[in-house]
Amino acid sequence: MKVLFIGGTGNISSSVSQLAIEKGIDLYHLNRGNRPAVEGVKEIVTDIRNMELTKKALANHEWDVVVNWIAFTPEHILRDVELFEGKVRQYIFISSASVYQKPPVNYPITESTPLKNPYWQYSRDKIACEDLLNNLYRERDFPMTIVRPSHTYNTVIPVTLGGWEEYTVVDRIRKGLPIVVQGDGTSLWTETHADDFAKGFVGLLGNQHAIGEAFHITSDEVLSWNQIYQSLAHAAGCEAKIVHISSKAICDYADEHNFPSETGNLLGDKSYCAIFDNSKIKRFVPDFVATIPFSTGIRRTLDWFEADPSRMVIKEETNRFQDELIKNFGNR
């Protein structure tokens, strides 16, 4: 099976690339070549934003599957349709579980949960991409599949403030400094290791039953935000000194004091419970099962950060934001 990943070297896509290679898939990456690819990947180095160069680079290729890991707006979808329509048997769009209804009304979340997010433009753009792809499937038989990752981690720290590509939250924990957790920390959340996500995703590659369908792929482990931060602290060999502050207070303070907005991150996503029904992906990929608990996965993630000190980025702006939040709201 000949597969093209647009992107392919990110937090999720690297794990998927590794498993695809292990499964014997003939895998290509199309990107600018700024990050090393998994061994065994064939690289097409070009900038997808330059249509003339990209068309030349792809002129002699047809694909069983194309996956775009870095499409965010309908314009990106229309560009891909121009490049691949008639030359691909399956096109997979990477959407986001943040597209699901906010605030949520029913649990667990299924693929038929309404798509509506009034708080986050990123999510609204992903919804617009999905709407466009559904129309293209219905009207032109464009062979699309939609995948909605939730909070999926490997080379990122999956917490709300001071994490992701930062190491700030771990540095604060190890220094005994307090850390901010939104709300009272009891809302329930799902963390999925990218290696587990890859098992479900690779099972969709070339799966003709998945054409026209949408899927989320997550762990079945459910944790409160307090448990997530406590697990992170335990992996770091410390105890977490948690200060609870309401999501609205965090968002308002960021907006009023010229810090990066947290409205999409919190009110558009992480303030609410996220509990997923994975029966659909298990029906289409019967051997899919998530086996990496967060307590194990986050230790692997910290090991990855600590293997190269340049990855351990500490942002003073983040420290100042948390310190100011705690000073102004921490005793309420």
C-alpha cells in the first residue's frame, strides 16, 4: 500500500509513521524536511503552500492513501482536492475532538455528537473543513475519511497551562512552586498516548469501509484533571501543589492583561468533561485497544524531554502568568 503523509514528523504522526513502516506500508512524507523522519520513510521535500512546486514533486505519483496532518482551513482542503482528486483511493483529514459540542449536553461523546464550538476559531475552522469534505463526498464521490484526535501526547506535555511544547509546568513542580489547575480539578478528561492512537489509525489506512465516515480514536482511561497533574508530578518525582482557579477567571485575566488567550484552550475545550465512546473505531479496526496508562506514558514523555536539554523550554511569561493568577485568585 502506497501512502503519503503531508507532514508526518509531529507529536502524533511520528508514532503513526513508525507503526506504518513496521506494518510494511510504502510510506512517503511530503514536508519541508525540517525534522528527521522515521527510518524507512521516503521523503518528498517541498512546501505544500507552493502549488507549482508541489504539483511537480507529485507529478508521477498516485496514492492508495493521502493523510494531511496539517490542514486547518477549507482553503487547505480545496488545495488538496486540486492535487489529489482522481489520484487517491482514500483521503484522510485530521480534524479535532474539540469540534464536538461545547458546552456538551450528553455523555459519552460519540461520532454523532453535534459539532459546535462557539469559543474556538480553530475548532470552527475544522468543522468547516469537515462540512466541505462531506459535501465533496456526497456530490463528487471524493473518498474522504475524517479522524478526530483528542488530547494525544508523546513528545508534548498534555496539561492546560505551562505544558505542551513547554517544560515550564514540570520545572515549577520540581521547584515546589504552585501550579494552576482550572476549576476544581474534578472534571473528567481523556489522555491518549500517540502509540495507542497509531494502532487505530493505521487500521483505517486503505480501509474502504471507512470512506465517508468520521472517527475519534482515544484511550478508555478517564482521569480527573487533579489526577492528571498528580500523575505528572509523580512522574517528575515530586508532589503537585495545586491551586484551583475558575476557567473564566483564567481566560478573563489573560485577555485583560495581554497574555496569550486561553479562551479556546479552556472554554472551547478543557473546562468540560471529555469521555469518549470508542465502539465505532473498534468495530472498524477490531484489534484496536489502548494499553498505555497515563502514568506510564507521561513518564516516557518526560524521559523524551530530558534526553535533550534544548527541549526543556521554560517560559518566563508562563511563570509570570501563573504567579499573577495565584496572587489574584488563589485564596478565593
